[in-house]
Amino acid sequence: MHDKRNIPGLRADSSWDLPEHLNMAAQCLAQPAEALALIDMTGPARRDISYGELAAMTDGLARYLLTRIQPGDRVGVLLSQSPWCAAAHLAIWKAGGISVPLFKLFKRDALASRAGDAGVRFVFTDAEGADLLGDLTEAVMVEGAGTDGGPVPFADTTPETPAVLIYTSGTTGSPKGALHGHRVLTGHLPGVAISHDHLGQPGDVLWTPADWAWIGGLFDVLMPGLALGVPVVAARLDKFTPEACAELIAEAGVRNIFFPPTALRMLKAAGQGLDGLRSVASGGEPLGAEMLAWGRRRLGVTINEFYGQTECNMVASSCAADFEPRPGCIGKAVPGHELAVIDAAGNPTEDEGDVAIRRGSASMLLEYWNRPEETAAKFRGDWLVTGDRGIWEGGYLRFVGREDDVITSGGYRIGPAEIEDCLMTHPAVATVGVVGKPDALRTEIVKAYVVLKPGAEASEQELQDYVKERLAHYSYPREVAFLDALPMTVTGKVIRKELKARAAEETQ
Ligand code: ATP
Ligand code: MG
């Protein structure tokens, strides 16, 4: 059980607890054999999977791998949430390979570019995945590949041995493969624990609607849950609907959830509250003060916002159990990660600057796969530069916007996050994306693309006045356009570059 004074992954002095030899599969299978590892809700009835069963599934696949891969070989995992998905990653790590999570919603080109870039030997998948792959690469069915014959030893790996190659969301450009060592799980543990008000309390059961092919599903939920002995729910909602979500929570006894902000916005727009939760963590996009307030009313918990990126995750977080959150801000630096806002010269600054993480963070990537220039460009001296702009407010990190999204208007630098957050508090607004639109006079003007709630009404003027009264005279949206939906990544993030392209087109 997680005691508040002991943050998992860290020693008492907040240094990383990384042994000389470390294998994530061993870390994830360290609980008693009879303990509950996974609650499988993907079939017609609930099925409980113990650590012993998960270890046996892992061994079967690991034995298959032993004769087929060399240490460091990449093996794809094209499986959605299921015990087999977990076992596939664990087996690859156990055998000393590098797992490459692939998303079931990818079409052929998206799969081809990632599998090709990673140079996978083959892909662990199911019949559906084999169809998707076609002749792209060899598909190995997980059910059936496993062979009996007793336990397989854990490959002798270190914290720095490559273990997982995971692609970024591709929100700003083409997805990049972040290569992580076996220390990446340890690097996530402190942030995961505190973003759930000390995960590992009696009765905790963890779930996320985010797919396990992404860092948020795989390393914010599945693997930390296994490592901390907190049962993880494997479920697939064909479509995320508020009713299906509420039903699953009740049936599986979910108490702790990682909700991407977009899922929370959908619940809010549908007027759906949830009961029985002990903790809700959210990150990946700005949460905003309005959603924090809504969470207290309708989820009965204070949502803990966290921050990180595929390259270095879980580096800032709130923890309502330990300190009051600051509405509109993310939270504080997570112990173990040295987080800073730095200027162009690489020095920490009190002003707005680049959010950066000092080398030494256990969740920091080893490198971008096959992209030495991009790896070099990611660092400024000892700092990994996230590409996000931020500012400290009384020890809390405020997210201003992605560097490319910050709007320059009439000499002011305006972060879209604050304007979006403000508009979200308007009762008619379901969701909103704010971007800079090229403007001859002001360089850019603030443009808001708004999706209204079903049946709700609001005029451009009304929304402009709403922001003007609450933020600053210069940051109100000079233009407001109404859309039926915003362009979203498959992970549910607003693709501002598409809104920007649209705005630029309107200018011409
Ligand atoms: P790509 O790098 O391919 O463009 P991406 O940056 O969206 O895609 P991820 O690594 O999944 O890929 O997302 C990390 C980014 O998400 C962060 O750099 C930041 O911009 C944003 N983000 C994460 N957490 C938060 C948060 N709490 N508030 C605001 N933004 C966040
Ligand atoms: Mg990124």
C-alpha cells in the first residue's frame, strides 16, 4: 500500500531508486501470484486475472520470442486493452526486446509509417489486427503463440537498456518515436501516485478510457497499476459515451480514473456526473479552472491535473490530498523531476519561458529513434526543452500554450489556453479552440472556433464581451466562428494546426 511519506520510485531523499539491473517486466510482476492484476471487462462477463495468470501468459509469449528475436529487436503490439496486450509488452521486455505500441484505430498508412520507422521484426496482434496489417509485416497471433514449459528468466537489462519505442501524438507535426529505457516506468511512478492522491489505498481500482497504445494508457495507467499492485480495468468502449462510462465504473468497481480533458468535457456537455470515485487525474491538454470546478460538483473529487509528454512524462502534478490546487494552473513539480521555466539562454526565469526538464529525470527518453538531429535539437544544455511555454505562479506551473500556438497580437503574446478556459465557463459553450489568424496590422488576431452545446445559443458579440470582461481588453477573440466539431487527434486533442490553417486560408 502506498504510504504518503513514501513516494514509489524514489528514495527518502527524492533521488531515483534505480537498481543496477532493472527489467520492467519483473517490476510489473512482483506482486503475489494470487493477487488481482487485471479486471478484464472486454468479454461478455467480467474476468479477473491474477498476477500468476498474467505471468504464465507472459512466459508463454516470452518463450516464443526467445528463439525469434535478439536483444534490442523491435516487436510491435497491435492490441487494444486486454490481458494479452499487457502480456505482450511484458513478454517482449522479459525477452530483452523493444516493444512498439501500435494503435488499433490506425489505418494502413499510419501503421506502415510507424512499423517501418521502427523496423519491427513482427507484430503481436489478433485476427482484427492481422487484417489491418495485411502484407505490411508479419502478424503473430498472441492467442496461440504462447508455448508451455515453465518460467523464462528475465533478460539481464539495466535502467538504460532500450525497452519501448512509443510514438508522440502527432499534434504539431509528424509523430516521432521516443525510445525509452527500462527506467521509464520508475520515472512515472511518483507522478502517477500523487496525481491519484496516493494511488495504492485499499480498494483502489484503476481505469482509463485512453487506449493502452499511448503513453497515457500504457505508462500512466496499465504498467504503474501493475507495478503498484493496483488492479487495472481492461475495457473497450466502442464509442466513449457518458452512459457507457458510468456503467463500466459501476460494474468494474472503478475508483481511480485517468480522464483526458476531452472525455471530461464530453461528460460535462452531457450533464453526466459520476459516483464512487476516489481520485481523478487528467492531463494531455489544459484542464482549465472550469473543469476543476465541475469535477468537484459532479464527480465528487478534486481533479488532479498533471503534465508531461511522450518524451518525458509525469513531471508536474497537483495532489489535492496534499495541497490546494490553483485553478487554471497545472500543479507543482513532481518529486524526482527537476522542472524549470527557462529563457533562450537556458537560465531559469520568473517570466514566461520554455518549460524544461533537467537531464536525470527517470522518465526522460534515451533518444528519438533514428533522428539524431531532432534528439540534439530537443536539448538546450542540460535541459530537455518541451516545446511548451509556461510561467510559475507561486510554485504552480501555468501552461501558456505550445510554443507554436502562442499568439502574437499588437505586440502582446497571448496564450490560447487562458482564453479557451474562459470561454469554457460560458454556459452555451461545449468546446473551443483558439488560434492566431494572420493579420496585416496586428501580426495576428485572436480567433476562437466554438462548438456550442446542443440547442444552446450565443452570438459572436456575446462571447467577445464575455472574454473582454474577464481577461484583458487585448486578448478577446476579434473573431468567433461556430463549428459543429473541432479537428481532433485520435487521442482526443484539438489539432490547432488545422484550425490555424483554416484561419490563414480565411485571411487570403
Ligand atoms: P507531437 O509531439 O507529435 O506534436 P503531442 O505533443 O501532442 O504530439 P504527446 O507527447 O502525447 O504528443 O503530448 C504531450 C503534450 O501535450 C505536451 O507537450 C503539452 O503540449 C500537452 N500537455 C500535456 N499535459 C498538459 C496539460 N496538463 N496542460 C496543457 N497541455 C498539456
Ligand atoms: Mg510533443
